[in-house]
Amino acid sequence: MGATLQATALKMREAGVGMLPALENERPIGVIIDRDIPLPEGACCS
């Protein structure tokens, strides 16, 4: 998993945003929650 997704998940957690839409070919197919993206140990707030 790339650092960009991990950085986004960390920002989501810090901002209190729990989910983002998942799109495929500009069509909604579901949601991604911040907990779907694993972070390195110690990288996140509580």
C-alpha cells in the first residue's frame, strides 16, 4: 500500500472524517473507511 493512501487515512482520522466514496469510471461503487487502510504502528492519534 502506497504512502499516499496511508497519509490520507491519517488525515481522515485526525479530521474526524470516517469515510470517502469509492469510484470506478466515475461511478460510485461503495465507500472506503479510514480503518480499511492500515497505518504503521505509532503513526496515528488515538
